[in-house]
Amino acid sequence: MINFNGKLQENNIVISNNNRGYSYGDGLFETIKAVHGKLLFFEDHYFRLMASMRILRMEIPMNFTMEYIEEQIKQTLDANNLLEQSARVKIQIDRVEGGLYLPESNDVNFMISVKTIDADFYLLNETKYEVDLYKDHYLSPSLISTLKTNNKVVNVIGSIYAKENKLDSCLLINTNKSVVEALSGNLFLVKGNTIKTPPLSDGCLKGVLRKQLLEIIKLIPEYNLEETSISPFELQKADELFTTNVIKGIQPITKYRKKQFKNEVSKMLLQKLNVKVRLG
């Protein structure tokens, strides 16, 4: 069952060729982790969604309050018997049909879909996780790149490249040749007592879990946090590399080219993240 504009229905919708999200990438999405009906970091997800809609000049419906969206998600979880399990929630927003590049209206449709996932809390994956740079196409260091829009073709073909080269993921770079993020998450680099992550101005996703980790790291006196550009040359000199997203939590990178990495800091941060989840 999916939720389409507030109505629960079978997941058999066939979109028209005039759907703007399909035709022009004129849409965005939000991915949320739900644990037994609790939506993790929901306030941050909600405000990111609203901010993204404003940036794309979409008309935000009057009833799109935090309470309304949360209730729609929980109704969808309930309809799929997932209120007592963990699930991935996806909210998709498309501008309504009409027009070519110039839309006839800025009104929106929304769709909520849910899918079961295994882990309630975040677990440390200590298996091999090898990455390399993806250099065929670059990201733009712009505000649009920080949004979860439907325009993720670089991530798609980068994922194909990773599979073809027997990699677990790739790191994306921008037109300034700075390392921006991984294919499916933000990037953090540890060197000594400094933890670095690319700034939003470099074009990285404004990740919800990135925000949680920034808050956690700022409270740890042993480490200095820097939101600063990362050069590809820094990667092999790092003590640790890890990526983050709200579904997996923290994913340690074990190998970049010939360099092997530890996971001590990512393990410590994951423990603090799970405490934050329990207390939130």
C-alpha cells in the first residue's frame, strides 16, 4: 500500500508521460528511517523537505504541517503492518502536470511508500568496504546539489561504475576537484584528532545524519571538527574514512586504492549516535 495525496491505495500507480518528476526531474524525495513507528530525526527531515520545496519554488500546501506529514507516514506504515518493525520511508514530491520547462502550476503531488529493513538501531559494518574516486562526471558546487532532487544521474552511473569495478562505492568530486561525498552518503575524514567533512558550499548533500554527527562531534573535546574542502591527496593520508546516511548510520571505509583504514573513531561515534537515537 502507498499513500498518494493522503489516500491509501494499492501500489499499482502508472504515472503518465506528462508527470513532471519523470519528464523533467521536477521533483524531490526524502528518505526516513522508522523504528517501531518512531520516525528518527523527523523534525530535521521535515524542515529539510520544506526548505527544498521552497528552493524549487514549489507551492507548499497549507495542510503540510509536521503533524500532518507524520500522521500520513504512520497511516502508511500501519496499512503495511510496519508499525512494529523498522522500515525505510520514502516521501516523493512532484510538481503537478502541465507545461514544458515552465510549469503551469507550482502545486504539488506527494507519495509515501514504505519498505521493511532489518536493523532497529545502527550497527557497525566491519566487512570489507572499498572505494575509489569517480572521475567521469563532476558535481556542481551549488545549492541545488545539496538537495535530494530527482536529478541523481551521476549517482546512478557512478553506482554502475562501482559495480563494474568491484567496488562497494565511489567518492564523487566537484568541478573544483574537491572530494564531495560518497554515492549514497556524506563523507567524513579522520586525521589525528581532526575530523573533516566537506562544507555544503562544495555541493555535498545536506544530510540529516551528517547534521547529527556534527552535533555529536562538537561535544567531544578530544577532536577538532572542520567543515572544509577535502583534496583527493588527503584521502590516502587519512587515518579513517567513513560515510553516513540515515538508513545505514555510519559506514566505515576499509580501503581506498592501496590504503587500509581503521574504524576506531567511527565505532565510537556510532555508539554515541545510538545513544542519541534512544534518547530522542
